[in-house]
Amino acid sequence: MKKLIQIGLLAVCLTPPALSQSANEFIVFSSESSGSGDIYAMPVSGGVPMLVAGTGAAEGRPRFASVQGTLYYFRYDGAEAMLMQGEDEIVALPFDDISPDISAAGNEMIYSAPFEDREAIFTLAFDPEAADADPQVRNSYPTPRYPAFSPVRDFGEGAYAYVHMSDEGALLQVWRSAVRIGESPLVTLYSAAYIGHPAWSPDGQNIAFDVRAGEDTDIAIVPLHGGQVRLFERPGNDFAPAFSADGQTIAFGGEIDGDFELFTLSVATGDFTRLTYAPGFDGAPVFVPATAFDD
């Protein structure tokens, strides 16, 4: 898949030499190192970040549809948030949507947005050729945020995790795709004063998330079917984890010296590795196979 991103008068190819070498997987992430939002990619082992998408508008929140094998991201221009695939505009969203996710098949999006006097989770089915489906309200009890599609069908196609926010705290829950307003979640996995950005492991058996357990926000993993919750503590606040394809590495944006940089975390050892050293925010990562950048 080769696409051209136009930056001023310079065309930047999505398949620079570094993206076709030995690494099997790349981390694609949002970066403000240029002064606005851009999308970069770098090998899991680290290296020089390679520009994937960068224009005068702000780009961010990359998402990867693993079954479809397609990388998406969002372009923010004025009051509009546009879901992009390369330079193709797929569908517009409300600017104030919260942490949208793309299904593994690449045919549906889920997001949280203001709804009447509260927030609600919406799903939006779309076709890259004709994205004209209407958003469907899935949950509005009472402040749902950070929805994330399950990568497997254990609970029916389209099951998702989300965080229920309230004055009393937050609950990490899993819902079936067909749940309607007033029904109950399938399972409640964790509760804390703050929970954010749940991310499924590729086998659908674990969910990583950020949680405030003390003064800082840290990354945690909770098994879907019971077991010990693992908390990975690091000085500074950590947000928006993402699993590698083998489930052994987690990438996230971590605070250090008043800045946010891209880190990885070994699930087996708990060791942290810093990958970026640039001013501005680096984070909101996804893992993408190297083949996604090939012809």
C-alpha cells in the first residue's frame, strides 16, 4: 500500500526505505514535535521517526484495522474532525468526539460524543467508498467514554469495552454490541477514581488501560475472565496504551520532564523503554505491521 501525502510542494511517500527493512512491526503515533499534530512511525526497537501524515492541519489518533490491514487517522481542521485513510476522506465526526476506535474489519467506528444533556457511545458503519450511514446510539448510561472494539467475537461481533464515568469514580466495563439503553453491561472488570483509554490485547483476553491509583496515572492490565490485575508504575503520568501483535509489548505516551514522550513496556518484565526525545506531545500509539507500508 503506497500513498503520497502532500506537504507544501513536497510529496512524502509512505514507504521510505526505513519502513521496508528488518522490523516486523512499527509503532504509529501522534506527535506535536513540528508544532502541530502529525502522524509518525518508528520501529518497535526505536530509531528515527518517519513522517506518515503531516499537513497544515492537525493530524492525530491513528487507528489500525487489523483484519482489513488499513491505517486510519484523524485530521482536525476548524470545527471538523475527518477520518482519513491516506489522503482519502472517509467520514466526518463531531470535533468534540472522544477517543474513537475502528473495528478490526475496518467497516465500523465507535466513539463517545455529547448527547442531549450528557454523553453517549455511538457506532457508525461506513464504507470507504460511500460513508453515508447515520450514527447509532449504543449507550448513554450516564457518562460513557473511551470505547474500544473487541478484536475477537467471544461476546458477539462488535462487542466493546468502555469506561463508565461518574462523580463516584470510574468503572471499566464490557458490553455486547447489541446492548440498548437501560440494559446492563456484560461484565465490570475494574473500578478506580479514574480510568481511561482501554485497549484490548490481540487475543481478546486482556485489556490494558490507564488508571490513577496514587498521585500518578499508570498503565494496568486486567484479565477478561478473572485473575490478578497488574499495575506498571513509573514516575509521571502515562496514558493511552496499545498492545503489540504478540501481546508482549505495550506502547503509550508517558510524561517526563514536563513533556510527553513515546514509551514501550515489556509485559513480561515490566521494563520501560523511552523511544522519543522531541518537544511537544508524543503518544496515542498503535502497532502496525511493516507490510502495511509495502506495495
